[in-house]
Amino acid sequence: MLDFIKDNMWLILFIAWGLPLTHYRSKFRKIVYQTDSWLINLKPLFLKELKGLFGNIFPENLEYRKFRNFYRFYLGIYLVLFLLYLYFTKE
């Protein structure tokens, strides 16, 4: 069992960190596109989402700003995990 965990450590880390991603992305998209419809998760609308992530499209909306900053942090950790994976798995 320990060998399995050791051999698949990166896969386990990415799955564990990635599980809440769908929930966070859905919540962020609902704030950015100002809708409560679950269909927003199926639509490939990325431009406004990227503007909302890297800019400040609703400066007066405190919920948007707090969640945008949290989502940035979450995605930043995801990026760090990926870079560590690339660094440590070079052969």
C-alpha cells in the first residue's frame, strides 16, 4: 500500500487538490456572469471569466472580490503543484 502511495503521490495530490475545483469554478462563474443557472458550467464562455479573474469587473461587489482573491490563491497553489511536479519528475 505504501509503495502505491509513493509511486502515485503526484496523482493523489492533483486529485485531492482538484476535487473542489469544479465547485469553486462554478461559484466564480455564477458571480461573474451574474446567474444562478447550473447551465453556466456547460457553456465555454471564457473571456469575461478571465477578465474577472485577472481584473476587477465588479469593484463594488465585496463577495466577488473576496471570492476572486480566494480563487486566485487556489489556482496559484495548483500552478505551484504543477511546477513542482515538472521539476521533480524530470529524468
